[in-house]
Amino acid sequence: MTKAKPKILFISLGCDKNRVDAEKMLALIGQGDYLLTDDEQDADVIIVNTCCFITEAKQESIDTLLEMARYKQDGNCKALIACGCMAQRYAQEIRQSLPEVDAIVGTTAYDAIREVIEKALAGERPIRLDDLRKIALEDGGRMLTTGGHYAYLKIAEGCDKHCTYCAIPSMRGPYRSIPKNSLVSEAQRLAENGVRELILVAQETTLYGTDLYGRKCLHELVHELAQIKQIRWIRVMYCYPEEIYDGLIACMKEEPKLVHYLDLPIQHSNDSVLRRMGRRTSEHDLRAIIRKLRREIPDIILRTTLITGFPGETREQFEDLCRFINEMEFNRLGVFPYSQEEGTPAAGMGDQIDEETKLSRRDELMELQQEISLDLNEKMKGSQTDVLIEGYVPGENVYIGRGYGDAPEVDGYIFVNTDIPLETGNFVRVMITGSSEYDLTAVPVSG
């Protein structure tokens, strides 16, 4: 009698970098003697790819592990595996405080996932934490979880910035660029499987190449990726403003496939707060690079993220930030209340700010940004743009898409009204007809 293949349920939490690791693990699992399932009760092995970037993410990871542990009694689960950032940073704590977890896999050891599954099913309780200077380059492919027409391409691992609020270096290690030939090969396979938009991600993309090639060469990588015929859009995320360089700006002006969109995580604008954060920029520098980008690339879309309630942030410093945001008019903006992460320098600073103040300042900034977004979107009416179709609203003749100014999962959508059938993953030229704070409506342009 043929032995039944173990069924694997995989849950991935956290950021798009974690998602890439998850997709690589799924591909490796698919090459083994396993079946994938989305039924918790039916799964023989449950894997949770954890996150702990901020306290809320850590709690979500813990809650998910505890919820999945129930299926050891209420289902078929024989092994519960934790991997990803929380597994890396808190391996021993997980072993002691969450005995329900049978195996632990760190951020640089995901290429050993099949081996770990086998050991866990055999009754062992392995902990696999590899050197944080390692890059897992074993190429088992990707099992995309994004719908197939766009994909994240992680171009580097780790970070050397050591901002005082951030624990990423302790979970992901030092900055390591992935060789260009590996990235181009991976992108080529993604394109052959239907991907039309590549989204370049890392903890910091603008430093790409400095450790491998002795220079910033993100623009060189973009030019090579643009040679892949099937790729239509290339989008760059996580560009530290102080590291943006002329070669990247020139590439954005000259390379048609590199969309006019940049994600600049500035976190704050007040010089005193920026110094306490360990950021390597100033308000003057931020204004200068934003002016330069908009002068060189007039239709560029700029996204940023901010932190409110950093230790010692006064009301006056927060109002400085509000004035800066009002003047800079970012197209896209996200705000996070400061999270006191253990082991980081900021966690030990005095003048910690209460949660109510952090949240009220976040809400105040988001209300300001809503007004800015509404005004900017209103100016889009009557303009034309290309839209990547991503879905359909049944019964309403409305298709859901994204323009070049919209990164998936963090930005808005363009809702296309038409009786003409449109295929997911295809591009269509549209004219903007309406707007709200974050989304736009449009109709296809004839022909």
C-alpha cells in the first residue's frame, strides 16, 4: 500500500521580504514528497513564517502559533514549525515558552526546510539557525503567492544602518547584496511564469552592490532586469533618502521600464529626533533630495513612512513634522506609532511617550495626509495612464487595477468601469474620471 504524502499548511506573516522567503520555502516543499493544503485540520505539518519587526507583529506571530497548536489535538497536526524573524531572534525563548513548537528555522536557514520537516515528523525537535552572514542561494524556484502577474525580487539581505529603534540587524544580519547574475536568472524565471511587474525590495535597496562590487549599482541591476522582454514595470522600494545617487536618478529618467515611483522611508523630519533615531540625514537634506527628484522627474510619485511618539518627541517637534509633510505633499504616506523593541538603544531612552499620545499623533498625521491625497488625486482627473488589471468586481462591470504610482498592498487602486472584458495581468490605457482620498476611478481609452 502506498504511503500517504504528508500535508503541509504554510502561513506567512510580515513584510514582502518575508514573503519572498516563504515563496522559496513553498517551492522547496513542493519538490519533496509532500502535498500543500489550506485546511488546518487536515494538515500533518503546520509552518508559520513569523515576524517580530514591532511588538504587534510579534504578538500576532505568538497568537498564530498558539492557534495552530490547537490542531495537534483538534486535527492531524504532528509537527508545528516556526521560521522567520521571530524564530531567529527568540529561538530559545520559543523552545522554553512555547513547547508546542516542534522545530525552529532561522532567517538564513530556510533552504533547509525539507530536512527540518523530515526531522520533526520523525519526532526530533530541531533548531536550525545558520550564520547571519550567509545568503541562502540554493535556487529551488518560487511558488508565487501574489497572483502571478507581479512578484517581489529581494536584492539584498540584512542591514548595516543600526537605527536606534530597529532590531532588523539582530534578525537579518549585516547587509549582503545578492549577485546580479542570480537575480537576473530568478527574474527571468518569474517572467516566464507570467510576472509583468518586478518590485525590488531589501531593507535598503539604494546600497545595492556596495559590498559585492565596491560601488552603488542598483541602476546597473535595473538595466539588466529591463532586458527581460516579458517584464513591463520595475518598481523600487525602501530607498534611504541619503543614499539616492545621480546614477539611479538618470536610470529612472532613461529606462522606460523603471516606473517613476520611489519609496523613501524618512521616519521624521525634525533634526533632533532624526539624530536620536540614528538616522543619517537632516530636514535640509530631505528637502534637497525631494526637490531634486521632482525637478529631474516631474511626474514622480513619492511614498514615505513616519514614526510618531519616538522617545522624547515634543509637541513642537511633532508640529515641525506636520508642517514638513504639509509642505512636501507626499503622494503616498504611512504612519506607525513608535514600538519599544527590547534590545534596541531607543528602548532604553528616557522620556518614553504614552501609547495614547503616539496613536493620537498618528491619527493627526493621517488626517493631514488624507487632505493632501484628496487634493493630489483630484488633479489626476482627465489624465491618462496605464493600469495593470488585478481583479474584477462581480456584477458591477468594474475592474480593479494599479497605476505606476501604486505599489501593491500599501497604496490605492484604480477602479476601471467598462463593459469590455479585461484580463487580469494585462495592461490597459485609461482616463481618470473620479477620485477619493486614496483611490481613483477610470474608463478605458478608445483604441
